[in-house]
Amino acid sequence: MNFSQRLRHNDLLLGTMLTLPSPEIAEIISNCGYDWLFMDGEHSTLSTLDWQRMLQAVGGRCAGIIRVAANTEREIKKFLDIGADGIIVPQVNSAEEARQAVACCKYPPDGIRGVGLARAQGYGRSFADYMETANRSTAVIVQAEHIDAVNNIDQILEVEGIDAVFIGPYDLSASMGRTGEVDHPEVVAAVERVGEACRQREIALGYFGTSAESVLDYIDNGYHLICAGVDAGIVASGADDILQKLRR
């Protein structure tokens, strides 16, 4: 099964986040056995070409899912054309915005994605095969990371074509006047409201934590799309650990 099929099958999919412009780091991490990589095109400085080099380094060993900076057809099609296995759309706060995200990821008649020749289509060599499968094999993941998304979650989940909802706890806490307080009872309750709505509709739930420990409870609570850690933090913690052991 491909990544989007595994999402719909509710497989446990474990990943980590890439933010550094380093194909070598992407290659190393992709060899570790992760199911997917959360490639952050929203907050990082990487260009479209940088992300293409990262996907080439990963070489299909795990799914490369890119978070875009904006919910637009122009932004989304660039990352799908370079070969991303799916798209994460941030700040989806209404059903209308969810429909826009799905439409941008799908070719007509299911959506509005522009048709072109690029790496995803084998630079034209596999164009027909790609066009036949792209709409159902491209993962569409929307982020619930604002209190407006929480309040509108039932309407958002009525939009056909959403494969998963990924909760952004830090932005959500900020929108509630609790910046960084991801364990505050009000924030936890908002997260659970989204979680319960997704479970009722059997839509995969995603969650990000800075460490393995921070996401274990969510795995136990039925979240299937897990991202733990960030490449920069992984490098820093590894270096810190070696240095502290040497100093002792």
C-alpha cells in the first residue's frame, strides 16, 4: 500500500521533521526505517529545488510529505510536481479552506491542480500512469491548529478527500491565549474535541511532539500519523550527549 492508502487503513505511521537544507541528513534519516518525513516548507528557508533534492536523496525509502506555506494551487502544485507523496496544509480553519486544499491537490475533474511535466511524472515518461493514479494516491492532510478549526471541525470533516487531520498544538495554544502551554487543560480539551470528531468519522489523526516521550500518550489514544523530533534537534541532542559523556 502507498502512504495515502496506509493513512486510510489507519496504520501507525511514524515520522520526524526535516527543516535543514541537507539532502545528506534526509538520506541518513530515511535509512533509519521511518514511515514518513514531515518536510517543513512553511517555516524553513528551503526553496522548491531544495525540497526536490531532499526527495531525491530520500529515494522513495519512506514517504516525503511537504507542508506548504500557503493554501493555493500555485504553491501546492509545485511540491506535488517535484514528487511529494502528499501535502500538509496549515491553518485550515473552515470547510471552505478544506475544500480549497483538496481541490489544489487533485487534477480535474476532482480539483484544480494544473497539469505539467516534472519529476513526479517522470519528466513526461510516466505521464499517463501518473495522471491515472495521482488523485487517489496523493495524501491530503489538513492542519487543525487554531481554535477556529476546533470550533468548525465537524464541517471541515464533511469535506470529501481529506486523508488525515494533523493537530498543531503550539499554534493552537497560541490562538487560545496559551502560547506554548500545550498541556494546559483548555488546550488538551480542544485537541480532544478534534480527536473525537475524527475518530467518529474514522479519519486518521496526526500529532507533533518534540520528543518520543511527548507523543506516546497520543499513540495510545489512537493517533496514527505521528511526527516526533526535528532534524536540528536530533543533531544537537546527539552532539550534546557525546560531549556530556566525554566531560564526565
